[in-house]
Amino acid sequence: MKTVLCYGDSNTYGFNPSNGLRYPKEVRWTGRLQRLLGEDYVVIEEGCNGRTTIFEDPVEGWKKGLDYLRPCLNTHKPVDLVILMLGTNDLKELFGASASDAAGGAKMLVEVIQEFTKEKQGFAPEIILVSPPRIEAGVCNSAFSCSFGLRAVKESEKFAGYYKEVADKTGCIFLDAALYIKPSGEDYVHLGPEGHAILAEMLAKAVFSI
């Protein structure tokens, strides 16, 4: 039995942009991934709305991905594979961060995963580093216009290049989500059901290729 830890933000949590609630498990990419991988795998969902890589939210300070990562890894050990998809929330206007900054944060998380698991479970898991889907320009007229602007839209177009560099340097498997999916037209940030289905298929292929 292999344990697959999915560590991400609202698109891993399964935020439904049409009503602000959560998609059912069978719609979320994590739930779909479990079905595709089968009974030899256990897929653990660790998505949190608003989660960043390393940036401290001044209102909700518990959303920094780095802070919860070690407890999460320790709770679920032994972990055989981590799917890491974070960075979208790093581009919020309040942080003023770039795609390069988000990739740098992702690199810190990858290094923590590798070093902490070697200490706590005796081996480092494989890591699939996912470059997040792009934020589309329509976000400027959506419910999330107070969080994301055109700067974030343009920076999100640079995710793949920077994340690929991180993956190459740290020995991760790389997947550019933007090649396959785009956010829903409901808010231009969060995935619709079709996006979840496609992402699950792409990740299942990546897992089976290991």
C-alpha cells in the first residue's frame, strides 16, 4: 500500500466557484485520483483554502504552507509520494510576490519534505511538483478582484518556467497544470469539474510512470 499526500490550496481542497462550498469527493481531483490509482494506493487530501508557500497571511496567519508541512508529514508517515501544488495565493496583491518568489517558496517546501522525511521515516518520498494553473484576466471582475489583479494574471503565466527549474534542481517530477487545464469562468481562479477530472488523469499517469 502506497501513501500519496496531496498538499495544496483551494484547488486541492476542491473549492466550488459556483457556490463557495466544496465539491464532493467524487468530483475533486484528489478523489478521482484515488479511483484511478486503485486500492494499492491511499490518497490523502491536504488542501486548504488560501494556503501559500511561505507567506504569512496577516488576517489568517495559519495559512502558510511551510508551517503545517512538517506536522502533516509526521502525521501521515510513512509517505511514499507527495503531490505539491501551491503558489497561486502567493500572487495575491497583499503579498506583492512574483512567480519567481512563489517558485522559491515551493523550493523551500520541497527541501523540507526531502530532509524531514529522511529524518522521521528513513527515506524521502518521490515528489511531483505541479506548476499551478494560470489565473485568467476575468478575475479582475470576479468575487476575487480584491485579491488578484492583472499583475497576478501576468505573473501566473511564468509559473511553469520557474517551477521546472526548481524540479530540475531538487530531483522532482514536474507537471505543468496549465498545459492541460484552466480555471472555471465562474471566478477565473478555481477549477471546474472538468479541470479536476483532467488533472486527476494527468497525475495518475505521472504516478504510474514512477
